[in-house]
Amino acid sequence: MEVPCICINNSDKPSIIPANRWPILEEKYHINFISYHPDQGLQGCLLKEIDLGEGCAPYEFYKLNRFAFRLSDLPLMIELMKDCTELDDIDIQGLIESKELIVQE
């Protein structure tokens, strides 16, 4: 399962991550996995088009709030979150209100 999205924030790239593994502002991507990082207190995601791969540790995911998706894709996003077992009981409205989950109409 994949959710289409667009990069809305590609600032503050860690120096350990090569430029070819960093999202491009306003470029379209597809989120295919979502995870919660309790140590950092934020949600992260993987993209179909870019693989962070080895050599980028400790970075394994992109911050979810770097990307926005269409309101019409919200049901698909919720389904993906539920499929990623760590987020079964996540508060979607809370994510939107905290600006961790960006929705565009």
C-alpha cells in the first residue's frame, strides 16, 4: 500500500545523508511505511522512491511532517497507519492538530 504525497519541507538535511537520498521540495512521492519513534517523540515514514539504505545511521526514516497528502487520501493514510502495527491505536486527529500529519485539499 502506498499513499501519494508531496514534500513540503526538505530543510535541515543531516550531513550524513547524501543529497540523492533526500527528498526534493515540492516533488511527489509515495509513503509506504509509517513508524513512531518514542525516543524522538515523532512519526517517521519510508518513501517508495528513496531508500535511505545503509550508511545513514541513526536515520532510518523521514519525518512524516515533511510531507503533505490530499484530503481525499486520508482514508488510505489511516489504513496504512493501521497496517503498520506500531500505530494501531494512533490518534489521527491529534496528529493533524499537532501538525505532524499535513493534509491539503
